[in-house]
Amino acid sequence: MSRNYKISHDSQLHFISFATVNWIDVFTRPAYKAIVVDSLNYCIFNKGLEVYAWCIMSNHVHLIIGSQTGKQSDIIRDLKKHTAKTILKAIANNPQESRKEWMLWMFERAGKRNNNNTTYQFWQQHNQPIELNSNFLMEQKLDYIHHNPVEAGFVREPQEYIYSSAIDYAGGKGMVRIAPIN
């Protein structure tokens, strides 16, 4: 994996994004989004992940993260590995998933093209980390994350999208335990 896609300074906050292979719209189903939410909370409570902002779109995830342990890359690697395995299993076991055969075929095809995988590849391998070393950059990425669902036409106001931390910044309580940026 290229150095450009690795988190370089674990002591800094980072904006990261990761997407499904071929930009497959997996996260149109709440059950698959719930796996990502549960995994984020697990990493927060058990691995020292700090999430400052998050959003799950139809085929990608945006995060602003830090870490109490200084191992952001390791935590994200484990998060992606666990969510990939769990979501693939959920797709395979979902009798109502109309796209099951097609999605599994696409993930298997991507996996066969990549020597790092044994069968399937769910996530693209890079995270595109951006070190947030200024208040301007922090505010820009926070605004981008929260307005992504508005730009996609999912909601009118950022805090209306439940698969995002925008509600936390509007005074409510979201699904992921965040550490708000002041």
C-alpha cells in the first residue's frame, strides 16, 4: 500500500474516507449501516478510537478520528477487516437481499484480482487520510462530512440524517459516541 494512504502522525486528528470496491451501494440497507455503527462504537470503547465526526453514505464512510493509543492505522485496518467480513456474511444470509448474488459476485471478482485477499474484497484498500493540522482544515472537513447527505439529496438539513454525527453537533444524541470538536 502506498505511503500516501497511510496515517503518518498518529498523534494528530485525521479525516479519512473509505469506500466499497466498485463503489457498490451496499449501505442502502439499515442492517449493513448498523454493522458499521456497532463496529465504530466497539472500537471507541475497546480499542481507544476517538471519533470526532462520522457519516455513512450509500457506498462510503467519512470519519474524523484520533486515538488514545496512537494506533489509528491499526484500528482502522481492524475495523475495515471486521466490517467487511460481517457485512459479507449478512449479505449472504439475508433472504430479502435482492442484489445478493450480484454483490457477492462483484466482491469475489474484486478479491480474485487482489493478491492480498483470499476470497472477497469489500473495501477499497486506501483510506485517503488527511492530517487536520489547522482549524480551517478541521472545520472544512467537519462541514463536508455533515453536508454530504444534504448534497446527496437524502435530507434537507444535516442533523436529519441519522447515520451521521451532525445530530450531535446540533445538540442531540447520535448513534456513535463522539468526542465533539469545540
